[in-house]
Amino acid sequence: MKSPIVPAEPPTLLPGPTAYDLVRRQTLWLIASVLVLPFIGLGSLLSQPMRGIVIVAFVVLGVVCAVRAGRAAISEMRAEGRERAAGYTTLLRSRRYRNLWQLDPRTGGVVRQPGENAGTDDGGEREERRPAVEVRSPPVSLEGGHGVHPLTQGLREFSWAAQALRYE
């Protein structure tokens, strides 16, 4: 994948729906297609003449919603490519495009400049947390009926690890 040329000045939004708008549209169609599923099950409670009609109607509605979600996904990928070629992105929290300008999908205003960290709320660098201590317990043997049950030992290891994890 060829790296885009990032403009020195913030670019303007291209005409048409942004990648962010299309991601929202795709999500809404997917939610709609999932919300249709319980109605298919409820249709089975009806008497026979209506049962087939209701189930078929909701299956068709679910398929239509899923197809619309697929079309929105394809359109979103195309819009994402157009935005990338123009040197900006409208997608929120996208680590793939931290070297591009991030523009507000509604106003076109600059949200983040190229190279800034996209994952922080205050604009500063996010520190990566690492545990100060790593705790390991010796392996447990259950030979001869003596020893600790593996589930109990696992819970003990978990509680020890939870107490020992202190972040710097």
C-alpha cells in the first residue's frame, strides 16, 4: 500500500458522504438486521396462515438490511480510500491513519494534526502501563491424592497476581 502525500496545510472535505458517515450508516443497518431476528421467532407463535407470511416478511426485511449494510461497507471503503488519497481521515480513533490530518466529519475542522497521538483525550502522549512485578507460582502436583485442586490453585494465582500488579 502506497503511503499518501500528506499536505502541509489542513485539507478540505471532499464532496459527498464521509467515511465516518458511511460507518455510522453501516452500523445502523447491521443493528436493524439483528433487531429483526426476534420478530422471526415471534412469528412462529402465530397460527399457520399468518405464520408463513410474517416469517417470510421479516426474513426478507433482515436480508434487505444486511445487504444495505454490505453496500454501506463497500462505500465506506471507497470513501476511506478517497480521503486517504486527499491526505485526511474522518474516522475517529483510527490508528491506521495517525500520519494523516483528522477532520471533523460534519464541519471539516481539524481534530488532530498528522503525527499526533489519536488515543488521548487531552492531546498528550499516552503512557503504556506495565506491571511492576510478575508473579509465578510453582506447578502443582496431584499425585497420591495430596495437593491442591487446579481450579483452587488458579484462583490463588489470580489473587496473588492481582495484588502484585501495581502500575508505575
